[in-house]
Amino acid sequence: MNLKEYFLKQKAAVHRGTLDVYGKIPRDRLDWRPAEGFLTLGQIARHVWMSEQGNRRIALEDDWSYFETRIPRGLFAILGEVKSLDEELGEIARVHQETLLAVEAFPYERWEEIRENPQFQVRRPIGVMLLGLVEHHIHHRAQVGTYLRLLTGKGASPYAH
């Protein structure tokens, strides 16, 4: 199994866990956050799919438009209003499928190519950027799990207990 194949399997597994944890968010508490200045539960869900889509485009298409908007305006400014958990979960699923298809079609021989943008001080191989998508999901999945523990007193792990 090469790194691309491993990525595709790992991305799918992490996606299932992400949906499991995010599915435990109370529908009426999307606007909950542990303190002022933190992302709300709904904003985390939105940020995850927006970031995946934008970073995938950087990695596979050398399209920096996500950073060109997000960096100068800031994360809160680009998120917009979150209205429904089901809509956000649908977007997470849609972007996940797009990522799987795009990565599957992208030649493995190109994974070592460098994506570089001095304006954003980024210089990384495509493969490293793609693996970062998985890490980002896990980071925010753990964040949502912590939020839910604080909010409900219950854990939200994707793993069997």
C-alpha cells in the first residue's frame, strides 16, 4: 500500500468518526461555546468543511483563493451564519466525497511536488498538505468532544467503549 492508498483509507475512517461525534451535537445548541472568542459548535462544523475544501484546492490545484480570503479577513469573518447541523453535516460529507474523488484522480507521482506561497509563508509537499486534512479533522473532532463533555456531561468519542 502506498501513501495515497493509506491516505484514502484513513480519510474515510476519520470521516466516519467525525460524523459520529458531530452527530451528537444537540441541534438546539449550535451556538454554544465554552467562552467568548471561541468557535461555536456550529462554527467548528462549518470551519472543518470550508478548510478541507480550501486546503484541498491549494494542494491539488495550486488554488490559493481560500487563504487569500481567510488570512486577511480572519476565520470568524468568513464562516457566515450556521443555521442547521444537518446542513453542516451534509457539507462535511459532500466535501469529503469531493476530496476522495480528487485525491484518487491525482497522480501519486506528484505527491512530492511543493506548493509554495511566500505571501502566506507556506512551502509544503502536496502529500503533507493532504495528510494535514486528516489531522485537522481529528483536532476539531477532539475539540467538539471536549465541548460536548462541558455542555452535556457526556463523552462523544467515536470509539467503542
